[in-house]
Amino acid sequence: MLVDSVNELIRKRRTVKPKMMANRGVDLSIIQEMLANANWAPTHGLTEPWRFTVFTGDARSKLAEFLAETYKKLTPPDAFKQNKYEGMSKNAMLAPVVIAIGMKRQASRKIPELDEIQAVACAVQNMHLTATAHRLCAFWSTNVAAVSGEMARYTGLTDDDRALGLFYVGYPGDDWPTGSRQAIEDKVRWISE
Ligand SMILES: Cc1cc2nc3c(=O)[nH]c(=O)nc-3n(C[C@H](O)[C@H](O)[C@H](O)COP(=O)(O)O)c2cc1C
């Protein structure tokens, strides 16, 4: 039954950080399928604002260096953490594929920026669910470097656009992780009159 499959897929989708990913490559045809499904996200005014830059191979080490240096540049000395800097200089090499997530602002700016960002989030969820169907996990990272103007420019976007983070994709190193959520009933109000 389709509904059972959808329920299972949505609930099985998991975040796994790069350091917990397996040392195993990902077939790029799966990444293509994830991107094709991202493209079917809902979009106000059909602006299709999602933009993706896919880093594989050696491009990941350049990305890692860029992230660490951008973190250093943007972080005041008293808030700077050496372990965070070192983590950033390694993370991209621990995942076989890293996808930079961007939002391209419509030239007329008619559609509100919030809607454009929400459309991109829908596209990322489509990617993550497609990854799950292939037994892949992922990690959406939104650290200071990953959402910076520097990151936007690094991926060919302009100051009108937004970098919305990095999406690390790989196979889990351990068993498939379990998730947890608080009850939905505490987050919903039903109004009928
Ligand atoms: C927009 C967005 C940004 C996120 N950024 C981070 C992040 O910067 N660091 C982090 O540890 N997790 C980040 N996450 C992932 C969450 O930690 C993760 O979704 C949460 O722990 C629930 O786990 P699950 O995805 O396996 O259900 C982000 C998730 C979303 C939707």
C-alpha cells in the first residue's frame, strides 16, 4: 500500500552526521534522483528558487578549507572554538557527497523571501526522503559559514540570494538510527466552531 510506504519513509528518515557515516561512496545516479525529486517541491509563483551545488571528490577538501576559514573570519575571537574549526576542516571529507543548498531570489522580488526559503526547505525534504528510500542518511548543517554571504558567493549566488546550509549525504556507519518526537497532540489545536 502506498500510504504504508509513505508513512514508513517519512518516519524512517534520519539525520546522521558525517563522522558517523560509513567510508563508502554513493552512486551519483541516486544523487541525480534526489535532485530531480527536489525539483518537484511546491513553489509559490513557480519561481523554483532552489539551487544546489554538488561537491564530490577533491572538491570536498577545498570546500572544507573554505568552511573552516570562513568560520574563523566570521567568528569574534572570544567566541572562536578550535574544535569547531577543526571539525569544519574535516567534515566535508567524511561524507562522500556534500550539497550546498541555495535560494535564488526572483528578480522582481514579488514572492516574499519567506516563501522562497520555505520552498527550498520542501525541496530539501524531498531529497532527504529520496535518500532514505535508498538507505542513505543525510545531515543538514546550518553553521555560520554554511549560511554566510561568503558561502552564497562560493556557490555562484549573489547578495540578493541566500545560502541555506550544507546537506551531507552518505551511508550510516552503524545500524539505522532510531528517532524520537514529542506527541503531536501537544502541537495541534483543532477548531471546529
Ligand atoms: C533547517 C535545518 C537546519 C539544521 N541544522 C542543523 C545544524 O546546524 N546542526 C545540527 O546538529 N543539526 C541540524 N539539523 C538537523 C537536526 O539536528 C535533526 O533534524 C534533528 O536532530 C532530528 O533528527 P532527525 O532528522 O533524524 O529526525 C538541521 C535541521 C533542519 C531542518
